[in-house]
Amino acid sequence: MSHPLYVAFIWHQHQPLYRTRSTGPAGGVDYHLPWVRLHGTKDYLDLVLLLERYPKLHQTVNLVPSLILQLEDYIAGRALDPYLKVALTPVEQLTPQQKRFCVERFFDANHHTLIDPHPRYRQLYEQRQENGVEWCLENWQLSDYGDLAAWHNLAWIDPLFWDDEDIAGWLQKGRDFTLGDRQRIYSKQRDILSRIVPQHRKMQENGQLEVTTTPYTHPILPLLADTNSGRVAVPEMGLPKNRFQWPEDIPRHLQKAWNLYENWFGRSPRGLWPSEQSVSPSILPDVAKQGFEWLCSDEAVLGWTIKHFFHRDGSGNLFEPEILYRPYRLKTPAGDLAIVFRDHRLSDTIGFTYGAMEPKQAASDLVGHLEAISRSLKYREGTGKTTLENPYLVTIALDGENCWEYYPEDGKPFLEALYGLLSDRDQIQLVSVAEYLDRFPPTETIAEGQLHSGSWVDGSFTTWIGDPAKNRAWDLLYDARKTMENHPEATEDSNPEAWEALYAAEGSDWCWWFGEGHSSEQDAMFDRLYREHLATIYRALNEPIPEKLRHPVDFHQRRGDRRPESFIHPVIDGRGDEQDWNRAGNISVGGSRGTMHRSSAVQKVFYGADHLNFYLRLDFATGVKPGKDFPPELNLLWYYPHRPMHNSPVPLAEVPDRGPMNYLYHHHLEINLRTLSVWYQEAVDNYRWHSRQTRAKAALDTCLEIAVPWADLPLMEPDWTLELVMVLSEDDRYREYLPENALIPIQMP
């Protein structure tokens, strides 16, 4: 029997619990951040409405219970977040603190895609960026605050709804928004929010969509079972002082999610998205006992489970595709489960890279990868036929909300191009996971106890435990959970407030932001929310609130040198847009890196990557000019540790004859900082260099920005590590290198 290549898209829609116990009027709910409301108007409804236009294409969407519960609060008018409160305040009554809040917080958006397309919003943003917050507070008129409040909400309404008569009118109006306008914009937001769950239910009933769920508040179930599970992937991991072991909380989270799903969708769920794709053998019996049929995780978890490393070629395609692109059966004491493992790289290209490409090109690239997978599978089947003999399943699973902020028009042109291409291809068929499993149950089995304990992040739990700040958070949770255990009379029926606060605190999102690895402008607010959930437990139990809950879990200031936190997609214009580089790694040079660099013209280096390019940014001391105050040539030298290849030396001239400068390098890019011309060469035999073409780009204005395509480094393959050193030179005489006595480590995505 011949088959197309089956492809399962799984979109994960989630927000943590931003609400806490209200201190206001009875019936109200305090919300501390606006992301449920804003993402709700931009990301959840349009995704499935676009899909509905292509009835041949079936998909899976995961809706986390904590998200839907908060949507219900906004729909019912019970939720009021600080952003909304200010937006609905008459501008004449704004306090100085509220005006400052407007200027500081109402630009919380990707300015390339959400602010710049709207002239009035862009004008206000540029005034703040160019003149500063204090200038705005001194010079803005009341109408400026009213317009900013309106645009902060309008810009988050998805372009799919711009043909709505009211929304089109506001977009055309552009300025001089009244309080009545802002109230009606909020009313329109609530209308969009009210359509999200009904639309998903309708499409599931029509068979085009499968809707799955997640444990109630998105906890890392393996860590609730036992925080020592962190040591499965990282044996030397430092753990919290107290071992958290409350496996009885797992069925509670699963049961609550199950019951809410049945209420919202009129049927039982079949699939489970375990929070952060985190799995372990200990959680499987409860998942099966609850009635779930399948769950998903990441290819790294499969690799650890079967002791297999997934090798890819330079284009990112697997050498052994048949291992990943099929479901597996999990044996558990409570019955069998099916599990699918996502293609990490394909998922990441949608989540982190395609937004920086032209939409049709990005869609063609993704379809090209799927076609390459199909060709590779046919070749490995060895039948010589032009169709697949086996029903392979490619799983693409990712966050379904945050990535679109980086796409033009919130991803609408990309998805339209992608769905158009896939609708025309008979050899690629989009399916929901459940409908695929109904036809093709798994034939490969993972034995009981064999499944690896890990998540989508490197197959480990290091994003949520092991860092000192994360461990402090777990110890605070342990104390609160132990206190609850000492109150057996506090059941979910008799004391729901304590239990709801516990469930909220057990969510994964708080530890995501603690310690190293992730940071945002709102780290302190997440810290506060976490401690408020814990404090509510004590309050509900009539226990004194521990003094340590009054102090932050973490120190929330910008740290010094750091590794990249995520993919970046900077615009290469030499202006160093801070929003473009806020997830990049950085290294301070200037006067903080030892004697050699006390007078360096380069003060700071930023670096990062996506699936297309490696990016570099150099910030210079104020007023210095290349060729006058420092050498006018920048040389980038790539070193490949432990890789057999031709390498060549570089002219040391005025730099010391010691590592890393006396290493042998394989690739060399020289940039003339006066003309911005580039010259690229590769090492060949007998310690020689050979010139090559390059598509590297450089721009110099307030800083130097560089993009080097990975395709220019042809000996690379995914997950390889290389290292970089930079040298300033004049007339090919190397004068100064940075970072001092070190190399910048770079991992290809």
C-alpha cells in the first residue's frame, strides 16, 4: 500500500495564571499582566480561522486550562489588568504614575511588526526612543496618552480582523482617540475572545481539528513526582535543599484538566501535551489511568530513550528519518499509551527563523524540507518506488502564540502561502494526531520504565531546576506544600482557595524566569506573582506568611557577560536596535576585561544566531572612527575544535604568539570598516588560504552589525560547535584581538 507523507502540526496555546486573590470589590479578579487579553485578540482565533479556509488540512491545537479560565474572566468582565485600567481611564484623570506607566509599558511589543506599520504609533515610539521617557512626560499632550493607549490595544488585534467595520474605522482614524473609542476597542477585544473556544469546538466537531489539553496549570509533572528526576539527564545537578515528592498532585492536575475539557468541548480529550513536553516513567500510569490515549514530546527525549543521536546534514535533514517519524507505544502498568516525538529543528524554524524571511520563501522552504524527508524515506525503504510503502508521521509541535509577533502581519501571509502549497500536494497530507493513530497504531514499543526523564530543552529539566534561584523557588514550594499536608481538613471542597493557589504555584512558568537562561523586562513581576500564590496558601490556611515570601526569589538586574538566551533576528542597519539584540549573548570589553582592553575602541560585543545566519554586533566608544582612532579592518576567524580539516595560520604581527591567536583557523572574513567591503577565505592544503564568495552583510552607523549565513560555513552541520575570535588590523597587520585570551563559543542550530 502506498502512502503520502503524513504531517501533524500541533500548536500549543498557553498563558500562566496572572490572576491572584482580589483585594477589590467582591467578584473581581486581580490580573497583573495583560498577555491573556492581548494574545487572545492576536493569536488564538485567527490561527484556526485561517486553517478553516483550507478544509483538506487537519491539525491539532492544544489549549491549556489556565489559559481558557482566564479568557472566561475577560469575556465575563471580571478581569482588569493594570494596562487595561490605565487605557480605560479618562486622560484628564491620569495620575503622574499612570502617565509614566503609559510611556514605559504601552510599547511592550515587537516594534518592527506591531508598532512600525502604524504611523501614529510609530511616531510616539520614536519620540520615546529618541528623547527618552522624561522628555515625553514633560512635553506630551493629553491626546498623546489617549492615542498611545488606543494603539497599544489596536496593534494587538490580528490583521485577519482588520476588515471589521469598526476596526477598519479606528485604523483609518489613526489619532485623537476618545475614551469612548478606547472603551469600544476593549469591547471588540472581548468579542474576539468570546469566539475562541466555540470556534475550536466547531472545527473539532467538523473533523478538521483535534483539541488537546495540558495538566491544569502547566506543571512539570516529573518534578512534582520527584525533584531528583532532574539528575537523570544531569547526574551532578545541584538540587533544592528539600526533596519535593508529591506524586499525588499529578492525578489532580490531570483530572481537573479532563473535567474542564469535557465542560468546554462536550467530549473527552484524547491527547495530552505534557507541560514543556516533559515526561518520565513515573507520570505515565496516571496519564493512562485518566483515560488519555496519546501524548507528545521532543526528539531529544526519544534520542535519550533509545540511546540514539539524531545526525542531520547541512540542510538540517535527518540521516535516519524513519526512527523519528513514527509513533511509539509506551507500556505502563495502567495500560498502553501512544507517544509522538516532534522534529525539533522543523518546529524551531517556524518558531524562531521563518519570521525573518519573506513569507512565500519561508513557506517554500518548509515544504521543501518535507519533500526532502519524503525522498529520504523512499530511498531508505529501498523499493525503488515513487511512493512511500509505510505510513510515516512528521510531528511539528511548537508554541502557537509568541512566534507570530516576529512575522509580518502576525504570520498571515506565511500561513496562507504554506497552506496553499500544502493543499496542492497529494504526497503530503496534514492530519491530526488522533486520526493518524486511529489508522496506524504504533508498532514500535518503548518498554516500561525505559522512557527518558526530560523535556524539550536538551532532554533535561535544567530550565526549571538546578540553578540556585530555581532551587530556592522549589524550597519555598516545598514549605507551602508541607504546610498544606499538615491541614488534612483543607480539602478542595472545603478550602478551594488554598488548592487553587497551590496549583498556580506548581505551574512551570515561574522557574522558567528564575536564575540563568531566560530574562524579560517583567522578571520581577513573575517573581512577585509566584510569591503571592504561595502567600495565598498560607493565608487560606490561617497560617502566618513566612518572612522569606516578602523578599524576591531572584535578583532581577541585568547580568554581565552572558550566553545567548534565544534565537535573534536583527535588522542589519548598523543602528543596534536594542529589541533586536535583547536575547543575544554579550561580552563586555572596554575597561572591564583586563589591561589589554582598557583603551579598546570596542566596548561591548553582542552575538547570536538563527537558522539562517550568525549575527555579531560591536559597540564602539563614543566618537571613535575606524582608521583614525582604531584599526580600520575587522577580521573574524573561525576555529573548529576537534574537527579534521585543512587549517591555516594568521599573521600575528602585533598580537602575542600564544593561544588563541596562534591557533590554526579554517574560515576568515575581513570587513573594511571604512568601505564596508567584505573579503572571505577558506583554508586549503599546505597552510594556504583560498578566496571564496560570501553573502555576509555588514552595516556601520551607531554600531557595527554583521550577518554571516551559515551556508558560508559549508563544513558545518547542525549541533556542531565552532569558536570565533575577532582581530582589528591595518594593512593586514593584526593589532588587537578580542575577547581577551578567549574564544566566543557558537553552536549551529
